[in-house]
Amino acid sequence: MINIPDSYCLMVHLTLRCNMCCSYCIQNFDRNRQHYDIKEELTTQEWIDGINKFSGKLITLSGGEVTLRKDLPEIIQGIKNFSTIHLGTNLLINPKEYINKCKDQD
Ligand code: SF4
């Protein structure tokens, strides 16, 4: 287990997909999208297993647009070793819907 000190956070990019094409995006999604293959993304279990190799106070789940991962609630539920989970989202989704979805899986 790798411990992340409290003053740091673990940030993971669950997907490079995004529903926006911001010109200032540091990841150049618009340019890369044509070459992007969703099959290259890690599976739900691969993400959960990978994240659970770390422990700490804060983890940030980001992308791309993280909510494009349909399995996001499942990944959140699978995270064991972090007390706070941040979502890096552009908020084009309804955050309350996501929270309720996660609660429904309890
Ligand atoms: S990841 Fe953020 S900055 Fe990049 S295209 Fe999407 S919304 Fe824009």
C-alpha cells in the first residue's frame, strides 16, 4: 500500500473523453478524440484495484469529463482507502443525480 501524505492528493483521469472542446484544454481532447479508442480505457475493476493500492486523505477523479464513465458510481463505491473523494467535472451533468445514484447503490 502506498500512502499519499495529507498535503497531497491522488488524481486519476478515468477517461480522456469529454463532452466539451475547450480551446484551452491542456489535454487537447479535440485533436486527440479522432484517435481515441474507448476500449483502451481501464475497466471498472482495473480502476478500483489500482486506486486501492493507495491510501490517503483525498482522491480526485477527473478526466476528460469524468461523468462520461457510466461506471463512475461503481468506482466511487469501490474506493476503500480515501476519506474524501473529489470529482473534477465540467458540471454539464446534474450533480444531485449523481449523488443520488451513488446513494442508491449503498
Ligand atoms: S476536460 Fe475540461 S477543459 Fe478539457 S475539453 Fe473537457 S471541459 Fe474543456
